[in-house]
Amino acid sequence: MDETRHWRNVVVLWLIASVIMLPIVIFLIGPGLPPGNGSVEASGQTSDNIVLLALATPVALGVLVYLAYALWAFRERTPEVVLDGPPIRGNSSVQFWWLIVTTTLVLFLAGYGTIRLLADGSGGGQGPNPIATPATPAGGKRLVVQVVAQQWQFNYRFPGYGGVETNQIELPENSLVQFNVTSLDVIHSFWAYELGVKADANPGINNIAYVTTKGPLIFHVRCAELCGVWHGYMFNQGRVVPKAQFATWIAQQEQKFAPITKSLAPYSKTYFPQALRRAG
């Protein structure tokens, strides 16, 4: 009888805690989770983080409520020293339902994650042959930008604009951008935080990542892979701008870097420079 009462108390306390915490997690904490809403992929990742946190909250509360209740209800109330408590042989009902609940959660998350990955590519590098390609926004076309990493900077090449290469990046709003990410020397990682994009830059490999931009935005680019002495200084800023402003900017870059563009290697998805080449 006491055992039934204790379980009922734990379940009631767990339900009360879950009812209180779930709205807080979903509506107060959730919208502030990274990486924000700078792109379709970033918004999707934020939504995914909310789903994960919302599912984890009742599980975590179940453990914490049970622990707190056990500490309170089964504490030693007498001054006598008890060397050993009564033996616990296990509870098959608890084990059964724990397996059912956790297995259901894992299978649900596996299916959910697969569907979300196929929906928008999730902003992660998918190698040279992506299995998930986001839909192009109505009335737009895909913009290809090659990210060329090297010690210790990122350069950006635009094959659709004469192969011009810049050390800054601007992107048009409401557009699908295909990043072809590669490296000239060691392994780097292209991380555009606010866009929800992260793709490893490996020498000799074309790693494709997608992002669907939204409105005007300033985003930060960092290298997320330890790549040498000045790894911490390998960062810059980019901007998402109106399409007309992007057209003006890219035209200026074509004109500004025209002499350099002529001397660049022909556009390729990967490059193989000299083994000892280092830029800085």
C-alpha cells in the first residue's frame, strides 16, 4: 500500500512539474536557442532544438522528481545508525515502461531527424553528392559560392560572376545559396553561425552545404576546426543584403578584382596547390 502511495505521489509531482516547465521551455527558453532565425536552415535548427529540449524535459524531470522525493520520503528519521537498508530486488514494471518510453523517444527522434534533414539539408556539409537539396525560393535561382579555406583566412569565389574571388562575402536575401567548401592546405571548418551553416573544408574535397537566406542580416564566419597557430584569428563577417544591393556589390567586385581574376587558376571544385604553400 505504501509503495502504491509513493508511486502515486511521484507521478503527481512529475505531472505538475512537467505542466509548469514545458510551456517555459517551449515559449520562453526555446525561441532564444541557437542559431536563431537568420535563414531557413537556422530557423529549422532552432525548432529542432526546441523539440529536443521539450522531449528531454519530462524525462529529466522524472529523474529529478524521483530523486528529490526519495531523499525526502525515505530519509532516516531516527538517530540510530543503520548499517544497511532493506535489499532492493528490482521492479519489472518500472524496467518495462522505462524501456518502452525511451525506445519510443529514440525511434521518434530518428524519424524526425531524417525528415528534417531531407527537408532543408540542415545547413551541414553533405559531401560532393548531397542527398538533400532545399527548394529554390519562388522567382529565384541558386547562387553558387565557393568557400576556399587556407591558413588563416576564408576567400569566396563566385563562378557565376566570372570566377571572381573576394575576401568578404555578401549574399542576396530570399535566395538559395550553394556553398562549395574546400581547402588549400589543412582541414578547416566553415561556420557561418547566424546562417546555421557548418561544413568541413578538406583539401582536395568539395563539401556542399545549402542555406536559404531570409532578410538583411550580418552574420559571423569562423573556422571551427583547429588549423594551426592563428586558428583563433580566422574569422570575418558577411552580410545578407537586398538583391539589388548584391547585384551592385558583385559588379564592383568583378571590376575591382579583374586583374587578379585573370591570374587565378581556372575555376574548379577543388584545387591542389604546392605542398608547402601557405597563405597568411
